[in-house]
Amino acid sequence: MSCWVVPSIAAEFWGIPLEQVMDRINRFAVRIRRENGFTFVDVLPDPASDKPLPTFTAAQAQSEIIDSDEFVEIDPSSEILPVTLHPMRMQTATQRRAPMAA
């Protein structure tokens, strides 16, 4: 399945500098498409037909999570907010204002 993106996103996806992507475009080493003045690069040209693309990642077993040193039990009656991996989400959620009345 093809996946067409702009060259800067292709560079980020492949983990290479943008100049190297542009060099590949100039050498016709990658499939490109030009539409309305924009250049698109196919970052997933032809996946192997015998190997399906992964649609999920395996989770840790419950025993591995419990045996971990990082496991912390949270008391549901406490007033402490849960820790999140995205602190900006929590900050934004607490600073939102309700919409004005009509």
C-alpha cells in the first residue's frame, strides 16, 4: 500500500536529512508524484506480500507489570490527580474555560 507524503515528512519517517531525500528525488531513486505544484514521495512503495504489516504491539504480561519496581498503587480515595506521560495535556485540561453563554 502506498503512502504519499511531502519530502520533509519522508525525511523524518526514514530518519535521514532532507537533503538526502531531495537527492533521491533528483536521481529518481524513489517514487514521486507531482500534483498542483507539490511533490509527494511514496514512503511505503511495496511491502512484502508474504509478511503482513503489524497492526498492534504486544502488551506486557500482567505478572511482568506487577513484578516491576516502577509499579505504584494509587489510592482511589485520594485527591491526587493521576500522573500522565503528557504533562501538557493535564495543564491544558485544567486551564480550559467554559464557552460564553449565548
